[in-house]
Amino acid sequence: MRFPPDLYKKYGDSVTVISDGRAKETKAFFQSLRRKYQNYSVLKRHLAGLFSKDNYLLITPADVQIKTGDTVTRCGKAYVVLAADYYSVKDKALYAWAVVTARAEFAEDDYFD
């Protein structure tokens, strides 16, 4: 038993998961995720880039290898994986899920403490 693959093909968005330097193109569901009591109008600066506090839920077929720290691209935008795991029933992975956040590059002179 698996999440029906036809649903990914028919309704999923095209995404690329970059893990350990390898890119895999797949279809996935991508949805806004709201955390309780979070203010989403503030951006957080980080040495690796500009991370927004907007989080998204990504659901991919179970054969997609995805883990924390990986990069996901969708519609020309890059996202960083904050958490990832597989949903399993009776030791069979049905799908992979990940919480991702948007990342945009910024010029070095834009960075400040």
C-alpha cells in the first residue's frame, strides 16, 4: 500500500530535491504550514542566506531521499529542509514529508547583526 502515484502526477508540483550533491526531480505536494503563535512578517538573517519564517509542508513519494539540510527547488525558488521523515505503516514507507523554509540569497553588504 502506497500513496497513489497518479495523484502526484496529476496534482503535484514539479520539485527538485538536492541531497548529498545529487538532484532528483519528482512531483510533490507543497503547502503553506502555519505554526501556532508565530509572527510571519519578520525575516531572520543567517550566514547561509536569508531565511523567512514562512514554513511549508512538502509531501513526496516514498522513494525520494530527503533529510534535514537538503535543498528543494520549486518554481525557481530554493527552500531548505528543516525536518524530514517518512510516514510508514507496518514498516512500509507510504510517503516522505518535510518542513521547508524559503531561502533567498542576499549581497554581503546587506548582512548586518
